[in-house]
Amino acid sequence: MVSQTVDLLKNELPLDQEPVLLPEDVVNGLVLVDIINGFCTLGAGNLAPRAPNRQISRMINESATLARAFCDKKWPVLAFLDSHQPNKPEDPYPPHCITGTDESNLVPALQWLEKEPNVTIRRKDCFDGFVGSIEDDGSNVFVDWIKNNQIKSIVVVGVCTDICVLDFVCSTLSARNHGLVAPLEDVVVYSSGCATFDVPLHVARNTKGALAHPQELMHHVGLYMAKERGAIIASEVSLGAEKKT
């Protein structure tokens, strides 16, 4: 039934994806959204997967491959890490990714990023990395990262496609449209580099406060909404192509 519903949705809301070639002669940035143990590693917390998950595994592998390619080119990388204070609820989910625990740290496949000179790590306590980048003095770490590196396009990967990824993409596109993140032009979401979680309907019905969240369906919805807001949805991402004039 779920697969039939997903197929119906994809027929009614077709999602055009395209291969993206990042030009060599401008600066491109990579944004990693919450690819941390608390969301991606088996048994690592309340919101971590309980069984091996193909979509999440693919997301980690694709993100790690992209991150390595960006670092080889010395292009800037920004990693958001969901990090919450204990006993301070900021969202409707059970306690997760508590600051100071391994839940809020990068997955093993990405921990090497912490030693890379072109990588910026930003811990956040909310869904939206754009909002989570605001400092007490009103400055914004993400905005400064764009301006200081003169980034023309960003590729966004991570979890969850329809929540933290989508929220960040929507805020970034709105800021771009109002000239707040110059010289940023393109926001690319790499579909295979994103993933979300799975809560089947029968599980939600037997779990107090839970909402059904079919993984493949919500992944598609997240990508569709990002495209509707103006993002480019990439079927694949290649680095080093010459910019066409």
C-alpha cells in the first residue's frame, strides 16, 4: 500500500532532477546537515535508526564522497551538527543529540572532517541551520561563511530531507532572493545525498505523540518542496567542469 501511494504521489508530483557540473572558475561550497550519530547510527539515540537503512547508508556514502572531493579542491565545507541542551526542549521530538554526547558528533565516515582546514563546524539547537547560525551579536556564521569565501553555489546534503534540510534550504533561498547572502546564486540539493527517517503508520498508531512518516514518501516531498522554493535538485554532482558562458 505504501509503495503504491508513493508511486501515485510521484506521478502526480513529478520531480525533475538534473546532473550538476560545478564550475572550476568559481567557489562552490558544500553544506552537510546533521550527518551525526543521533540521526544516522544504529541505536545511537531516540531518533537513530533501529535497523540498517538503505537510504541513510546511501546518504552517508554519497556525502562522504562529496566531502572528500571538496576538500581535495580546498573548497569550503560547512557542517551543521544538531546539539541540544539537556532538559530544554526545542522541538516536538523526544530528547536527542544532547550536547557533549556522541549523538551530536559526526558519523564515523565523516569524523576526519574535524581536522580539515577548509571545514567549518557549526553546532545548532534548532531545525534550521540558517537560524541556528545566528550569534548573540546578530551576526550569522553561515552568511559570513558565504561572504568570506565568495561562494557562488552551495550543494546541500544530509538529514532530514523534509525537515532540517528543507528548512535550511528555504531560509537560504529567501535570504538569497533578498540579497542577504551575496554572492550566492545557486542552491543545489543532491537527492542521493539526503535521507529522512521512517515511521510506518502502524508504529505511529501505537506510539503516543508520534506521526506517521513513510520514508520514501517524505523524502520525495522534501525534495519537491525544495525545488518548488527555487532549489536545483541534482541527480548527480560532478566537480571541476568549466563554467559555460
